[in-house]
Amino acid sequence: MSFPVPRQTAAPSFALPLALLLASLFAAPCASAASASPDIAPADTVVVTATRTPQRADEVIADTVVIDDAEIARAGAGTVADVLRRQRGIEIVRNGGAGASTSVYLRGANSNQVVVLVDGVRIGSSTTGVASWNAIPLSTIERIEIVYGPLSSLYGADAIGGVVQIFTKKGSGAPAFSASAGGGSYGTRQGSASLNGSSGGEHALSYAITGEHETASGFSATRPGAFGYNPDDDGYRRNSVTGRVALQLAEGHELGAQFLQSRVRAQYDSSAASFDTHNIQDVDSYALFLNDRFLPNWRSSVQAARSFDKLGSFTSAAASGVSQLNTRQDELTWQNTIALGPDTVQVLANHRKEEVGSSSTAGLNRARITNSLAASYAMQRGPHLLDLSVRDDDSDYGSKTTGALGYGYELRKGLRATASLGTSFRAPTFNELYYPGYGLPANKPEKGRNLEAGLRYDLAGTELQANYYRNRVSDLIVSASPCPSPTITGSCAYNVDHALLEGLTLSAQHRLGDLRLRASADLQDPRDETTDKLLARRARRHATFAADYAIGRFDLGAELQASGARYDDAANRNRLGGYSLLNLYTDWRFTGDWSLLVRLDNAFDERYELARFYGTAGRSWFAALRYGFH
């Protein structure tokens, strides 16, 4: 019996975004004194993730993107992954709709080679090594920072491709309330409410709490040709609540707590057609923190955190039809930051315990502990910037020392050249070590060595940037078939491959009065050097373009996302065609506090695949009435 194969679109032309990008690169800087665009980081924008301490954006050596609350609010419904895929250097793969499992690739690095933090708390599964992007709500996010390149010397294991840190809302000033309610295609319904503020006085108390509910009837997770294909709609439901409270004990001393709780129930297709097969994903994180300024130049921060990642797969009404994987991570971090004139010294100690419990798979219920010490030094001398960091992680898989060196030189006002070297590693997941019939306890950590050079221009509303990187990963863990180990029949996780993640990223942002333009192009070659094949599901070319125009009470915008062809498998046999997606939106502020957001995504109803035989959304709309969004 034959099945109709989904139409593969031809690889898109990059002429439009590249032409606009090059036009911006060679255009004379605009001297307009218009207010800074949310998409263009001004010199006083503060970046935290790149060095683990607040730093002006124009003094950051690492390639960094900051996504502010305005851009996040324009995304409407969906998940963090939908916002990230519109940024340079990022590709995503999703097995169906917004509630389905999602992978995020930074500069071609695997999804388990990216560290994900929520307010400094690491989240993700120790069995798969991947964060549950589908469970993170958009309404609670204040900003997102993306730092590209190896950061193991600052954040430890798994930071080969980069770090994504999500900052939730915090309270300040008079009490403020905001809310939104909206709906759209595929039965999407979304509602959220947030309250934040602070009290004055000697012992100021700040607070913020946000709740969100989102549901959609969705579309079929799979397409004809997939195993277990079922043409029914596969929807999802997500409920979440986040909160933060902080008390100023005395000037320079703050005690606080924060939490995130989110649950997603997402349907998927399987061979059990008579039962509503679905996953229930829980992501929870809790933290207590104490921030102290003991001396004018000495800041101390202590954080105790616990996070959970729980995944249950329900394939039948019987107890035997339930698969459960629960991960718990406990972390205790003490960070000291000392200012020495224009320079900064940082010393950090970290204790991390990962534990898999209540697993339905025998052999995975285990724990491991990692203890780390790290130090960094940041120097500024006239036009010179220098960052140096080193870290030692000691755990069950041995001691791993990583380091990084970055240098920046201001050639002239607004124009800076940068260069950096860095090493990194990824710890094998519990699946790769202990999963029966697949994992091998002898698997070693993956190791990365990155060389990078960049050129950045940022002046008078124009930002131009070019970054070349060459990240070589050795002892890459892949599914080897047949397994080289005589103890396993079939495929297994094994250290056999070497990968080279090499590429060039170009980006440009420019403002002409009330018109704001942004474009980027990624030319990359993420390759398995052992087989000389492209890494699965990663394109050699992808690009973005965005434009928005403010006219009176209206903001009008367009976004273009384009990707070249990819392969769905490591052997490069199953080709996924390229695609181009056009999104349109308008935001109408009809009073001081009320606004109406309307989005049209995939305006040309492009049919495409992120993973072979898995569905993606066609032309879809979303509209939301919002109060208190500014």
C-alpha cells in the first residue's frame, strides 16, 4: 500500500534577505535621534549571561542577542522556541504543534549541547539532555539572552553551542496589573494575568506573579507515511504560574525566592489508534537567593535551587501503557564578584546533583554529583577588552577543566573587532550511559574546541555584525549500528564521531525614523567529520528578515524566515526541502492601557516539514486583547 508523500518545497532564494542585509551593511549610518528600537541593543543595555555579571552590551565580547518583552509580546501564542527561531544562528525541530517535543539548535550544535536557564536555574532532562521548550510560557518572560559559543568555563557541562537564559518578570514601582485574552486558528485559546510592584521604605518588598492558560485543538502531529499516522487533530493544553518575591533586608542586602510551575498535556499519534495517546510534561523550578554587597566593590550571591522535569507518556488505559521519566536537579551556587577599578574578578563554587527517579525503565534510577570551582577576570584598558575564565568540574565521569579567552579592540568609535578561544564539554546523559540495551557506562564526555572572530559596528541606530566560528567536537556520542560493544545487540550510544561546526553569521539592524529593519544570514557547515555527512535536520543556509513601522497608535510589522534544504537522517538519504515563511502583525494601542494584537503566520500557507512526516502549521491567525502592555 502506498502513501502520499508530503510535497517538498524547493530551496528558497536568499536574494531578498541577503540583498537587504548587504544594503544595510553598506548604508551610511542614520543620524536620526529617534528613540532606541527594542530590537537594537543600545550601549546602556545590560547583559548578564555572557559573563555571569551585569555588563554593558557594547562591552560584551561574546556574540549575544537580547530579546526584550516587546518582541516577546508580539509573538502572541506559542512557546519560547517560536521566538528563538526568528533569531540568527538558531534552528528548531518540532514533532507536530506547539505542545510537541521541540529541539533547538544553536550554530548547528545539538539540542543537548545547549544550556537553558530560567532566572539562573538550570532546567532540562538528565535522561535526554534536552530542555522542555514546549512547557515554558511566553507571558511570564521579561527578556531572553542568547549567548553563542562555548561557555563551559562559566556554566559547566553541556554549554558547547551556547546558553539561553530566560528572565521572568520582576516587581518594581507602584502595583501594576496586566492581562490578555486571545484566540485564533486551530482552536487556539490563550489567557494570562500578571501582578507586580514593590513597596517603598527601608525594607522594600518587591513581588511579581503571572498565570497563564493556553489550549489548542491543533492539527495532526504526523503526516501520511509516518508510523502510527492518524489524521485526527492533536492538540495541547498548558497551565503555568510563575512568581518572585524579594525583601531588602538592608541597603545592599536582598533575600528572595522565585518559582516556575508549568504543565503541558499534548496529544500525539501512535499505533494505539483506539486510545487518546498523549504526553504530560511537568517543568518546575524553585530557588532561594541571597544577594549581598559586603563592600562597595564586593558583591556576593548565594542561590539554592531545585528543578524538576517529568514526562509521562500514556498509550493505553492500562497501567502498563504508561511510561514515566522524572528528573530532579539540585544546585547550590556561591558567586563572588570583586571590582578592581575598571576590572572585575569573579570566583564561583557550585554543587549540582542530578537524580532520575520513578522511572518506568529499570536501570535509569540513578544519581550523580558534580562539584565545580570557577574563576574569571575581565579587564578594560582604553580600547582593549579582555575576558579570561577557567573552571574545573569533578563528577562521576572524572575531572574536566575548561577555559576561555576573549579579546576585543575598538578600532574606532562604534567599531570593535573581537577574537576568542574556548573549550567545552557535554556530559553523557543517563540514557546514553544506562538505558538497557542502548547505553554504555564507559561513554566519555564530548569535548569541544572553538575558535571565533568577529567584527561589530554599533552607532547612531545602526548595528552591523559578522562572526566566523569553527567549533570542533570530539568523542561525539551517536547511535552506532551495529553496536561496537559485544554486550549490546543492535544500536547503542557510542563515542565514535567527530563533528565540525563551522560557519559565518551576518546580521544588520537599522532605524530610519519610525521604520526599523533587521536581517541576518547564517552560512554554516555542521558536519560529521567521521562520515563527511551534514548533521541531521540542519541547513547549510538560513536567514531572517524583520521590519516594523510605527504610525500613530499602530505598529505594523513583517517577519520572513527562510531555510535551505536539510536531511532528516545522519546518512543524508531523506531530504527535507527548504522553505520560506512570511508572518505579518499589527498592534493597535487604542487607549493608554488597552491594545489589540493581530498576527498572521505563514501568510502564503507554505507546506513544509521540520521533521520527516511530522506536521507543521499552515496559514494561521491569532488575535489578543491586552491590558497594561506597554
